[in-house]
Amino acid sequence: MSIDTTSGLQGKVAIVTGAAGDIGRATVKLLRAHGVNVIAEDINPEVAALSKEGKVAVLIGDVSMEDTAKSAVEKAFTQFNRLDILVNNAGRTLNKSVLNTGLDDWDSIMAVNARGYFLHCREALRVMIAQGSGAIVNVASVVSVVGMKETAAYSASKGAIAQLTKVLALEAGEHNVRVNAVAPGVVETNILSGMVEDSRGTLAGYGYQHPLGRVAQPEEIADVILYLASPRASFITGAVIMADGGYTAQ
């Protein structure tokens, strides 16, 4: 594998949650291209395919469980002897009006999108604060800052991620640990699989809502994640970076 050393990430170690999904998989591959060793975590057993990338250790587990977060950090040390980067990317979506949102709907979305991020941040920060360095990148959404119909649980969970990011940036800053979030607009992925017949086609159809006239590709979000995780973003912390094709500028 040809390694790009220009990002300053060569030899670093990262945990990427939701690694079997489109954005997660693109992020793992991009990190590897920059010489980062990766713990690829997902509840989906298909994440095992990423081990073929080399210097990728796989963890199959539920992101919302405390033991999974602890195991991810432990595996980083077992496999690679350190932890420098956490990318919280695992997520679920839900398109229901608030009147049609059941308690189980609410709790399941919050468990993955809010509790899962909290647990992984907490366990990663135990290590990063002790070593005096580290970077966390949380994947939020445009709905963490603007409203959208029929997304009550999802929007609330993503808003929680944005606020968690800011609080942790304040708590960890003096220890040289940066915490940021990327807030994508619509991305062409399979996140709606099982909800609609053609997830990618359905999502691509929302391009007209973005001033750029299209939706994002997973690799474009991975590029922002890489930047925020790298020394190039050394003076950026507590930020929610809008990678939304101009959606929130309207």
C-alpha cells in the first residue's frame, strides 16, 4: 500500500465506529491510505471484510453497550499499543412524526446515536487525557442545528452529539485533546435500507435541496473527518463543521 505521509497521521491509531457503513468504510480506507492503524467497529459482521485492508483490527459489537466501548479501547492497545483518534460514526435514522414515534423508537435511536457516542468518547478520553494528546471526531448532521419534519428522535440525538462535542472540547482542551464534529447534509448511502426500496436513489433525489445541486458521497465526508483528526486542524476544537453543500446557509 502506498502511504500518504502529508497529513502527519502515519503510525497513529484510530477507532472508527459504524465501520461497515458507507461513511465508516470510506473513513477506514482513507485513514489506512494515510498510514493510520484502525480498529474497525460495527454490529454488522460484514465489518470483518475490512481486515483485508491490512493494519485493520475488527471488533463486532453494539456501540450502545458500555463493554463494547471499553473493548474497542482495549483492542487498540492490544493490537497497536496506543490510541490517538476516535471517529464516532455509528448511527441509526428514523423518519416518523412525533405523534407516531413510540418509546422504543426514541430509546433505540438515542441508545446508538447519543449513548454510544458518549460511551466511546468517555473511554477514549480516559486514555487521551492521560497521554496528553488525541483527537475525537463525531459525525453529527445538519439536523443537529436545523429542524426537519418527521425526525424528532433522530434530530434530538444528533443535537445531543453537537452539544456533547462542545462540552468535551472544553473539558479536554487543557490536555491537548481536540473534539470536533462534522455535520453532513444528505449523503448517498444505504442508511435507509429496509425502509425504502432504493436507499441510494432515494437519498440522491434530495440533491435539489442543497445549493450545490447534489448530495454528498461518503468519501467527501471521510475527507473532512481525516482533516479534523489530523495535525492540520491543530487549532480547531469544539467546532461543528457543516459539510452540507450549503444546506444550512439557506
